[in-house]
Amino acid sequence: MSQSEVVDISPLKKRFAQACRWIIYGSLIFESGKAVHFFFLIRFLKDNAYFGIIGSLFSMVYLTARIIDLGATNSIPPYWHQIAQSKQNFTRLLFTYFFLPSLPVALIAPFVTLSLFTAKFPEAPLYLFLIPILIILEAFRSFFRLLLHVAGKTSRVVGFDLFAFAVFIAAIWVPLLFFNAHPSMNQLFIPFLIDTVASVAYMGSLVWGIYKKLPDEPVTITASIWKKLSQVRGLNLMLRAGRDIFTDNLLTPLFAVKCGLAHAGIFYFASQLAKLLREILKGPLVYSGNALLAELKTGSLAHKKAAFSELSLKLMSLLIPIIFILLVNFHGLLHIAQKDSVTGLTINFTLLFLLITLSESLFIMYEQFYIIEEATGKLFIFKVLDFILFYVVIFSQKALQPIPALLAIIGIRALSFTLIALNAYFTWKIIPNVFIGWRSFIRWGAVAVGLAFVVHYCTPFWR
């Protein structure tokens, strides 16, 4: 960026940094708690295959919820200013242009998922009404969550998510530990339903509060918005689907069918470990990043490039230490991964899926810029390439070996990101801001060396 193009977005940067702190610490607590929960659950069950069914159902619920969204959630930031202009705009845009197009799919897709689950996993008795209700409510939860982050309600959303998660954990483990309850599918998923209902109700009340504060005077919505929004949603749906095919939401049930339930259970647990780092990276980009870019939707390209620089700086300040720690501890982790045991397989899955996970944050950073510039048509070509390669290399195979499959996915992602980054550079001259300061390198270097000693002395105890 030339000197003449330097712009000041300090007020937005301050709000962005505050929201990032809430999301990072909230994600750290939430994902750590979830990883510990699944660790003890898989040990309590003593059955990797049964845990594979549990992981497959969680994944199918989340995946279907994202499908019925039809790109609506990712389309909020570019239109937030129009949504928040008046009560009339709010209701018309949300209900007519965002919710109504999803209604036919929302009525069909949950029952398709229910049919697939009962066909692939007939040995897992479950109250069947749980699956469709969970899918629909999770779609609402995802939509409300991003809308509230864009509206500046980050602290309230994160705070309630942590409270609801604590209640969810208690609802599962208190009966198991103190009342000798059987860890059935219903025992595990009814608390999940209660947690989802409570979250949707709370976030719905916050959305209602935003609506009540909007001006009563109607503001004209251009007649072309329906066509434009439909195009944006369609492309956002493609982008989201392009990311979803490389997540545990699809890979867990895919591995369950093609690699066996035991491998799927181990992979799902490994993916939860990797998610601990993914959410720390992804949260600031998806929620605070969308809020930052939404504020600059009508700004100049120079403002948007400054925002991209701020986003990339925040990402690199989180990503580079993680990479540094992994590199310093690579030898010790590799030694554990070579063990012919469940632990060794879990470490293999975690490290490989972690590479896929870390790459996702880079994709999100660039994709947000494409979306805010309404240039998602260019991304469409790259996503089609992703789909073709994924189908040929992974999905079309009758039998899969998980580790070669994950290596192939890493190769596909590397190629796709290279194309996206090069196109962005030649179109807008944007490159990531990777400077994080020498103090951070020293601090995280000390942490990495300390962890290296821990891994070294703990290695003899792994079996």
C-alpha cells in the first residue's frame, strides 16, 4: 500500500481487538472443555466404534444445518447496513430474503439425514425426533450467532455459550457418574437438544432487542436486491460447501462408512483436539473479522485493504506461534505417532487434520475479502476445482485408508490456496501482514522449548 493510500481505521481496530479477546478466550475455554469431555467419554464408553457413531451423528447434524442455511449466514455482513436501517428492512430482509428461501430445504433435508443415519447405523437406537429438531435449531443458532457478532454483541454471545456448555456437560456427567445412568444415545443427545434450545432462545431475544431499537421509518430497498442477494447466497453456499468437504462434519461419517466405525471414532476425537486450535484461529476471522469488514462495506478499497492487513496480522499473531511450537516439538510428536497403538493413530490423525485446519483460517481470511468485494464469482472456479479433485481422489473410492486420504486433502488445499492468493495479489495487490514482533517470537520460543521437554520425558509412557 503506498503512502498516499494509508488510512486510519483506529476506532474499528479497537472494537475488533476487544471482540477478538472475547472470542479467543471463549474459544480456548469452550474447545478445551469439549476436548476433555470427549477424552473421558471415549474412555468411559471403552468402545471406539460406538464413539464413531456418536461422532458421525454430531457431524451429520452440523453438516445438514449448514446445508439448509443455503449461504444465508455468510451473506449477512455485506447487507448488515441495509438490514439495520429500519424495522421494515430488518423484517423484510431477514424473513423474506434470508429465511424464506431456506424453508423448502429445511423441511426436507433433516429427514433425508434421519433416513441416512438410520440406514447406515441401525444399531444406534435414538429418539428419532431429535435429529430433525437439532438440525433446524442448529441452523438458527449459527445464523443468529454471526448476526449478533456483526451487531457488536460478542461478549453476550460468548458468555452465554460458555454458560450453556457448562450446563450441557453437567447434564451428561452427573447422571453417568452419580446415578449410574447408561451412556445411551438419548442420554448424550437430549442434553445437546436442551443446550441448543436454550441458546437459540437467548440469541433470539438479543435479536429481538436489536429490532426494537431500530427506527420505525421505512427505508426503500432497491428492487434489484433480490437478484443480487440470490447470487451472493448461491456463491456463499458454494464457498461454505467447499470448506465443509474438508471438515470433520463430512469426513467423520465418510470414514465411518468407508474405513470402519473404530477409525471414525478415533478420527472424530482427533478432530476435536485439532479444533481447539482451529477455533482460536477461526473465531476472530469469522465473527470479529466479518464485523470489521461489514463496517467497511461501503468504504474505499484502501480502507478494505487496511482491514485485511489488520485481519492477517491478528491471524499471524496466532498462527505463527502454533507453527513454531509444532516445528520445535515435531520430532517428539513423530516418535509418538510411530507407535503401533490407538495413541499413535490418534496423534497421526490430529497432526494431519491440524494441517487442514490451519489452512482453513487462511482460506477464510481471503474469502471474506472476496465476499466483501462481491468478487465471489472468481472463488467459484477454485471451489469447483476443489469439488472435482475431492470427488476423484476421495469420494469416488470404494475403500479408503484414512492417512493417505488426509494427505491427499492437504495437497488439494495447498493447490487451491495458492491459486486464490495469487489471484488476490494480482487483482487487489493484497498480501498478508506477517510481522508479529521479536518479543512474541522469544515468548513463544520459550513455550515451545518447554513443551519439547515435556514431550521428551512423557514419550516413554505412551503405548
